[in-house]
Amino acid sequence: MYLFRLAMASLANRRFTAILTAFAIALSVCLLLAVERVRTEARASFASTISGTDLIVGARSGSVNLLLYSVFRIGNATNNIRWDSFEHFANSPKVKWAIPISLGDSHRGYRVMGTTEAYFEHYQYGHQQNLQLASGREFASDPFEVVLGAEVAEALHYKLGDKLVLAHGVAAISLVKHDDKPFTVVGILKRTGTPVDRTLHISLGGMEAIHIDWHNGVPAQGNGRISADQARNMDLTPQAITAFMLGLNSKIATFAVQREINEYRGEPMLAILPGVALQELWSLMGTAEKALFVVSLFVVLTGLIGMLTAILTSLNERRREMAILRSVGARPWHIATLLVLEAFALALFGVLAGLGLLYLGIALAQGYVQSTYGLYLPLAWPSKYEWTLLGGILIAALLMGSVPAWRAYRQSLADGLSIRL
């Protein structure tokens, strides 16, 4: 115990250098834990981009492709699904709710999605969180109403009552626009940190209305064109949709319904479990995640090397101090233990300060990170894995502290008392 008190007194005597060294370790520890916390929560957040949905159904293709275009609005479907096929499964006694999705158009680089009121009622993200409106309302009976995601409204500076024109296709610049059928902004959703923020939501009737006078992918010309007022009075029931989401009455029936859809004779379709497909997609992006973690480990190593450098630099200046300790009865192993304890104390202070910086940062940025990126960072105790990382840092500090300890151990009493010119 007296050696530990002596180590603390020695650090206090060199407090400026000690504080800087501990602060460097604290920053590296904070970075390591922050990366690990963000890595863990990003994986959880990615997995909960969509929650509460039991099955996603689309044309038969790959599970990742279906997930990308139906949830992340990336890519396109290989084919559409007939409306009667959707109604067949939506009306099944095993199905609690169904959300149809129709994609294909865009607005200034943002995807447009046609759906129904069921989307705002049943779609969930994160920890079973429902969509909420920041202002306005959902689209109603008028087919030419649009509800914007938070990012779309913010980036394009739209507000309630503004008019906008959709473009055919999903390119950033489209030469074919639905100029004759403008939409009115009636609602803006709260930020979710998911692809919902980057989506314009219209009704299925609205999606049908803007294409009602199109034939084989080409708009009608002259007298064949149908105005917006004429379209409002027409039957706007869609003939086909891109995909649909299902919520079931019982989780036990999930695999039975999935098999029933995959074996449906009406047309080739694919039903996937969102959680399984999300994990499969995450595994494809795991390389970047691991690379970021390795970089943070090297930052911690750099901090510990800085501590080693500081102790080794001070060792030559403390030769006389070590010799005096030896002259009053301290044995070589006492000197070695003193230096190891100093290294351990610096690392311990750095770890504790790093934890403090981490929780301070989370407390200050938690709301912003969740609202902007949809990433929830809890103020929770370190996980078992994080404790293991911290323990590894302390062990590494002890090992590095043994280097100057060994050098001090080998110094003789006369070496410290002699004067070097």
C-alpha cells in the first residue's frame, strides 16, 4: 500500500505531464467505447429499421433485393404483383393487417411510394415506434395529396400547402414529368432516421391517377390525355403493386403463411422475414464495421505508447530520485513495482476519465443522434464485452509499465548518485 501512495505522490509531483498522459488515454478509451457503442447500437438500429412486420412479400427474386427496394428504397423490383393476389392474402384469417406498396416514381432524387392509410397506422421502426406527423395530416380522399418524410421537407424546403410535380422513373433527373397532375403537401412526418425520412408518400389512388393515361410506359398525347379533375372521378383501384407487408394474428403462423405465399399458384411470389434478411444484409457490410473497430484499437495503442514514452522520458530525469530511494532501503523490485503502479494508475485514471467523457457525450448528443440518424445510444453500464476491453487496456498498461520498470530495476545505486557530464 505504501508503494501505491508513493506512486500517487510521484505522479502528483509531475501532475502536468501525468494529467496530459491520462487525458490522452481517456480520449482514446472514449473513442474506443464510443465506436463499440455506436457499432452495437447501429447493428440493433439497422435490424429495427422495420419492426412489428412479420413478412414482406414481393415478386420472386432474392431476399436482399426485396428488402432493399421495399424497405430501403434502393433498386427496383423484378416484377409487380397483381392486386387480386394482394387481396387474397390481405383477407386471410391469419393476417391482422396488410400494407400495399407501389414504387416507380421519384421527385428530385427522392423515391415516391404509393400506399394506404394502413401504412401510417401499422408501420413501425426502432423499438416498436409508430410513425408520427410533425405537422399536417395524412392523405385523405383526394388522390393528389402527398405526405413528406422529414429529410425531403427539410432538404427541398417544402411546407404545408406547397405544390410539387412527380417525375416518372427513379433517376435524379427525369425528362418525363407528371406536370398535369401536381400534388399538394398535406403532411410532414417526424424524423425517424430511417428511409421513411427520404420518401414521399402518396395514396395508391394517386399513383394510379398519374399513370391512368399512360400506355406501355408512354404518356398519352393530345385528346388521349386525362386531366387531374377527370382522374378524380375515375376508378383508381390499382391493377398491380410492387410489394406488401403483412402483420399476422399469431407469430406461430409466420412460417406457415410464408410457405403458403412462396407456393402460391396464382403467380410467383417471395415472402421473407425482415429480421433474417436484415441480418443477411448486415453481414455484407460487416467489413467496414470491423475496420472502424480496428482503427479505434490502434488509437488506444497510440495512447498507451504515449504513456510509455512519458514514463521512459522521465526515467532519466528521476535517476537521482531512484538512487535516493535505494539508499534509504528500497530494493530494486520496489523501484520496479513503483513504476508499474504509476503506469497502472495513469491507465486507470484514463479509463475512468474516458468513461466519464463517453457518458457526457451520450447525454449531450443522445437526442440529436436519435432524431437525425435514428440511432438510440442508451446511458447504460458498460456491457460485458466493454468491460473486457477496459480490462485489456489495463493489462496492456501493466505490460508497458514493465519496460521502464525493468530498466529502473537494472540501474545500480552508484549510477544514480554519480554525476554525468
